[in-house]
Amino acid sequence: MEVNAAAIKNKGLEKSRKKEQWRKFFKVLFGRKIVLVSFIGVMIFVFIAVFAPLLVPHDPNKTNLMDSLKKPGLEYLFGTDNSGRDVLSRVIYGTRISLVVGVLAVMIACAIGTFFGMAAGFFGGAVDDVINRVSEAIRSIPQIVFAMALCAVLGGGIINLSIVLGISNMAIYIRMMRGQVLSIKETDYIMAGKLQGNGNFRLMFRHILPNSISPIIVTMTQQVGQTILAEAGLSFLGLGISQPTASWGSIVSDGRSFLLQNPTFSIAPGICIALLVIFLNTLGDGVRDALDPRLRGEI
């Protein structure tokens, strides 16, 4: 009975400690108003992406040459493009494409980069040398150039573009995880795990990875905005999302030739790109600060 009572007490203390940690996390995260505003802004874009079919006033892909290049008005709040499609509806659907590609690409980059980064730091030797050389080769090429080359090989589309941007970003996670593993693998609890007979992969995924999760989360949050910007750039160049699928980058590209007839055609998606990237980067800075134990008062 005493053992059960002690176990229940310890479980309660553990829950209380976790609640206190979460309370401190959100207190630091939303301690700055600019981070709170950025979080609300990101949630608005997520809401628009999820409920896009219910929010659009017109079919985003329906063409009507009779309404070509109409200026903003009551029927078309952002006007129409050169094919008579509603710009507002296409911008709303473009939110979904940008967020899906951005999040999916970052998840691919994180999964691949984290695995190879852990392998390089943990095993060292030839494994470390090979992975490092490949990572350095990728980092030596500008991201947009590397992504353009991969797009030329794999083609466009949401899945292919996500894979391309994921591969071009994975070197960041390889470098980060390698450094984390090198600083963690010689600690006492890892040595104790080895003495207990734990296998290498168990040590990597059960002990090293959980203790390296904070910088991964921060990097992922900051990388989403940069990936969305890269996707818009590739779509602007005609290498990303193909027509008639609505993408912010492709809308900006289509509208640059009609700035005098309907400037909103190109300006509206450009403003959306800028706002979402700023919101995500600011939120990423806030998450980084909230995960810092010094700012949470734990050190």
C-alpha cells in the first residue's frame, strides 16, 4: 500500500511539473505582443487554407474571357486575371498550396536530415565523412539553383516540389543534428545505456533524439516560412506548381504583365507571401526563446 501511495504521489508530482513547464513555455512564448500577433496571423492563414472551399466566392479555375482583367469591385473584390478567373478565390486556394508544400517539405527535410545527422555524429569514421561531404556539396550550391535543377529532373506538382525543397533543405538538419549528437553521446546516461546492452538505434531514437528535439522544433518553425518563399519563387519561374492550380508565386508571375490594368492581380498574392513569411519567422523566434531554459527561469 505504501509503495502504491508513493507511486501515485510521484505521478502527481510529475504531472504538476509538466503543467508548470507548459505554463512557463506559453508565458515566454506569448510574453511579446509581436509573437502573439504573429501566432494569430498564422492561425488565420491556416483557417483560410482549411476552409478554402467554403470561403471562395467563385470557382478559382473557372475561366470567363468576357470578364478578363476586371478591376476590383463588388462582384470581384480583387478583380480578375487575364483569363477572367476571380483573383481573390485563387489567392485563397493559393494559401492551401503554399502551406501544404511548406509544411510537407520541412517534414521531409527534417526526417531525412535528422536521421543522417544522427548517424554521422553517432557512428563517426567513414559514415561521418561520407555524410559530411554530401551535406557540404548540397550547402555549396544556392538553394534556388539546386531546387531548379531537381525540378527540371523530377517535374512540378505538389509532391515533387515538396520532395525537391525537402532535399535542398536537409543539409541544415544534418549539420545541426551532428553537432547535437557529438555533444550528447559522451554523457553519462548514454554510457549507462551502452553498459545496459541497448543497441545503437535504440540509443539514437530513445535517448539522443528526445534530448535534441528543441533545436529541431525551432528550425522547423523557421524553415516553413523560407520554404514557402522558395516555393513561390519556383512557381514564379514556372518550375513549381503548374496551371491551372492556384499558387501565390504563379499568380504573381501571371499578374506582372498586367500591373496597369489590375495591379491587385499581382500585388495581393505578393502581400500574402510577405505577411505569412514574416509571421512564421517571428513565431519561430518566439518558439526559440520559449524553449530556452534561461528565459523560462530554469537556469
